[in-house]
Amino acid sequence: MKKLLLLSFFSMFISYAYADCNLKMDFNKSDHAKYEKYHGGPNEHLFTGERYDWLCEKFKQAHAEIRIVAQSTVMQNKSIGWAALSVKDLDTGIATTEYGYRVTNIDSYASQDRADQLMVGAILQGLQEWDTVDVALQSLENERKRTRAFLVKQK
């Protein structure tokens, strides 16, 4: 758990451009390196097409980005890769995990390389299947409002 928190804390921002939209995603360095290894480098997109355009427009309008926390490991002779997607404000860093999306992939072939592939696959799967994006973005807007109200009271 400490490792996960540290990885989340030391995250870097990565943007992927497609068409006329720029979808921002917050990865940690380790996950980004695995993404590059299994998807051809920083200029390759996680996914393209209508789903990308739809997500990109939603997050652009909400002035938000997709926060990705992912991990890969080998345990009990199984490869495991998982990803959790949530939303984060572009300027303030306010985030919420409410209505995020989580995917876990497991394979009986035990290797770290396979676990890394499963993790990247979990990210891609989450981006394709996340069906509560609108509710998650509304939850972020509610957090923004609560934070603004709190800050006004502090003055």
C-alpha cells in the first residue's frame, strides 16, 4: 500500500493528442514506462476513434483529466495487472474516486512481463468500458464547489 501511495504521489502528467482534442492522463513514471514498452513509445495513443473523441470532449469541457493508478505483480504463481481510473481537476489537483472505474486482469502464466501487459490491458479496458464518466465528472464538480465554499468560509 505504501508503494502504491508513493507511486501515486510521484506522478507525472502525460497528454495524448488525437484529432483536434488533447486528452490529459495522469500516470506515474513506472506505469508510463510500461505503457511505452508495450505500446510503441510516447507518440502512440492508448486508443483512438469515437470513444477517444467522446472522452476527450467530456474532459475538455469539464477542465479535467483522467487519473490512472495501476499496478502489476506476480503472486501465487499468477500474473496480475490492475488499473483504477478516476477524475482530477487540471488546475487545482482536486480529485475524486467516486464513480471511477477499476479493472483487474489475472493470468495463470506467472511472469512480470505478462503482469505488465495485463496492467496496460487493464488501463485500455477501463478507458473503453468506463460507463460512469458523466457521474464521475459531476462528482468532481461537487468537490470543486465544496472546496470553494470551504475556502470562502476560511477568509
